[in-house]
Amino acid sequence: MSDVLSLARELISRPSVTPTDAGCLELIGQRLAALGFKLEFINAGGVVNLWARRGAAAPLVCFAGHTDVVPTGPLDTWKSPPFEPEIRAGLLYGRGAADMKSSLAAMVVACERFVAAHPGHSGAIALLLTSDEEGDAIDGTARVVEALQARGERLDYCIVGEPTSGDRLGDTIKNGRRGSLSAKLTVKGVQGHVAYPEKVKNPIHLAAPALAALAAERWDEGNEYFPPTSFQISNIHAGTGATNVVPGSLEVLFNIRFSTASTVEGLQSRIAAILDRHGLDYAIQWTVGGRPFLTPKGSLVAALAAAIEDATGILPELSTTGGTSDGRFIADICPQVVEFGPVNATIHKIDECVAVADLEPLAAVYEDTLKRLLC
């Protein structure tokens, strides 16, 4: 059994359903401490966070990731227990196998091999790990970034081990992510009997033209790395349940996934202008899930892409598709943030798995990237 496979199995066997860590970071910390990493647990709100660093010089190369996993779903639908890792037909099964305990195992083993071969390497290596990524993501990476900011500690390069590969290990690097802006819009009307329309104000009728305008708006054209910003209504609710009552208010939930071509403030202003233009009496509550980040082609992308090509024979594509990740927090203290990890076909699914044959090449990519940046 390879070192990466052995550690991946150990991590998968720990039921770290978000925000529980189940001892994963203690296990990882022990192995890093043996390499000379200084460990710092920056815990908050019951969430376990580890900041581990080896070396004090620049450049600082950081691996980032999370030990928490999503709930298993019905246990009787799994072919084998989700926290009892099992290999079948060359695949390692278990919750977190792809997202992202295999990446964590590969990162740790890559550091062990790199330090053994280059004990006096230049620069520094760090790992930023949390048990709060799959859930609220309030007391995880964001808290560690706040602590590092407070003392002026910055990163030069960061690789987040999210499962980015599509069809084959190495085919995709995520070099950015769209931002997420959500809102709860309440449009006010006047409730009353449907038979007396002159005595009511129907918020559904009043809001419909404004909602159509919002859905039809072209927010931006995107750019070289991002598609145009997307506006989507996810829920509309109004009424008492009776067919003869005009509701007094309408509640609309919507989300915007936006690129670096737009800003939170700009989108909020434009949405307010459209609502105002339609004369609505409304209130709106905003939630910023994350701002977009982008790492253009540069030293980190070049080093990682070359390492991937050497290990897999594939020249990866750059992509910014998908949801948010903790990279959105790390980008506040790091100018170059990318994501790279195993195939994502089964993440969050029943019988989540990863190809055993991909584990060693994944560790090789991480180790080779360290060599290219620190040697």
C-alpha cells in the first residue's frame, strides 16, 4: 500500500461530517510536526483549524484544504459503509475520498518527500486546513485568514486541493471562482379580497415586471477567464393559501454568480435602480457568499501546469467554473491562488470514490510544484 493510499484510508475512516474534524487534523499535525512544521490551532466556534508552517523566509507556498465532509445520505444506499474505506475495481470508496481527503493525504506525503530530499530548501511551506468548508464556512479558513492578516503574515502562492479534474486527473486547474451574492427581496402590497381589486395592492402583479427586467438584464460580458454574470431567482413565495385573498407581501430569493467584471456594490446599486424604476415598496437583505478571485497565468500556474504535465502527460486547461471555495478567503492575503485535485465525478454522491492509480501522481504533482517554486 502506498503512503498516500494509507493516509487517505486513515482520514476517510474518521467520520468528520461538517463541522466535525474527528481527529483528522491531529493526525495530520503529528506528521507535519515530525518534519519541523510549527503547528498553530486557530480554533473558533467549535471548528478546528490548523495553520502549520515550516520556514520563515519568502516565498511562502501554502497548501489549503478541509477535513470536513458532507453528510452521507441514507447508509443503506452505499455499497460499503461510507467511513470504512474499501477498494473495489481500482477505486477507493468512502465519504471524502474525492472531496478532499485524498488531496490532503497527497499534500502531506508530498511535503514529507520534499523535505526529505531538500531539508534546507529556500522559502517556506505552510498548510492551512479547516473542518468548516462544507458547512457555514464562517469559523474556518476565514478565521485563519483574519488571524494571519492581523499579524501581517501573507502567502505568495496557494494551492487548494479541491477536486478540480473533470474526466482525467490533471485536465483542469481552477485559477479563479465567481463571486456569490444572494438576496431576500420583500415587496410590500395591501392584502384584501380578490373581488375588490380597487382596495388592494397585489405585490405579485407589481413585482412581476421588475423581476422580468432583472432576469433580462445583461450585467456584464465576462472576460477572458469568466462567463457573463448570472442572475437566478430561486424561490418566490406569497399568499395565505386561499384563492380569494390578495397577499400583502411577496418574498423573492435570488442569487447572482458574478465575475471580476462586476462588483458587489455595483450589482446592488443596479438592482436597486431597477426596483426603484418600477415604483416598488420593498426591502432587501443582502448576503455576500464570496467575492470573485482570479489568478492569471503566472509563476504559480506555470509551475503547477508543468508538474501536472510531467506526472500525467496532460497539459491542463484553466477554468473558473463551479461554486465557491475557500480560495475566496485566501485571495485576501495571497496574490496567486489556484485549485487542483482529483476527478470530481462522485463528490457529494452516494459511493463517492477516487481512482487508486491517481493518488501517487497527485502527490507527485504537489511535490514537483514545491520543487519548481522553492528550489
